[in-house]
Amino acid sequence: MNTPNNQRFQETEDRIVDAFLSLLKEREPEKITVSQLCAVCHINRSSFYLHFTDVYALMVEIDRRLSQYLGELFSSGKDEWNIGRRFTRFFSFVGEHRDFYRVYLDRCRDSRLFNAALGDVALRNVERLAGEMGFTSENELRYHQTFFKAGLASMLREWIAGGCRETPEEMGDILSREYAPNRGRFM
């Protein structure tokens, strides 16, 4: 039986995800139909609906998968506070999935992507950072993080719209220089 825990079920789900990401290169997500996905994957509609309730649920699953992977990528690291290297990895990842993130950044206003990138490192160090950066409270630090996330989202939108011409290393350097006055806290 094709259940969520067996290999065939997972392979079909992966094919659906891959087909959606491929179709995103050609069209906007609202123009992608279940029928098109089924045709690309060579499955029937009932197979699609065993995995996802609709195309929106598929996007949510892709977001969850990519955010999980990004969180794992950032959770390992001896250079967790070297912002340039940390965000070079981040820009590499986003560049590899630029078609999805072009849509994601245009439509989604939550910060799952950035929470995955900042992740546990930031949460573990909130009190230390608040003091080192001169913030008088955790609430003030949260405002700073909100500002940072909005700036990073704008930076990513512009980078993706420009075809990711700059390398991830160049983007990491740009972001690192933005924090030059606080460089000692992140290096």
C-alpha cells in the first residue's frame, strides 16, 4: 500500500515538488494547476491529493522543507557569528532555489526563511547580543531583528530580480560591511 512512510509514496511526493519547482521557472504559482503537475509527474489527480490538498499546500510543504534544510545548514558551524561566512551559505542556498524564493519573497510576509537562517544561534544569544549591541531590552533587540529581516528580504528580492549576478561571497561581504561598526561582535 502507498502510505506516507514508504519509499514509493516519498518518491512520488518528491516528484511533485520537483515538478512544481520546475514549472515555477515558466509561470507564476497561481497559473500552475494540479492537472499540469499530474501531467509532468505522470500521476493521476487522486495521487496528487494523497500528498497535498492543493497547490498552496504544496508551496507550504516546499517552504517547510527548504526552511528545515536551511536551519540544519546553519545549526552546524564553528563560525556561527561570522556574519559574512554565515550569509554566504545563506545566499548560496537561496540562489540555488531562486525560482521558489522569487515567489516566496513576493507573496509571503512571515519570517520562516529568516528564522531558519538566524535560528537557534540568535535565540541562544538574545541576552548577550542585547547587551553587546547596546539594546536596553529584548524587545528593542526584536525590533532590530525585524528591521534586519525586512532589509535582508529587500536585498534578496533585488539580488534575485537581477539574476543573482553577484556571487554569494560578494553578497555575504556586502551584508558583513553593513555591520562593520559592530564587526567585533560578529567575527
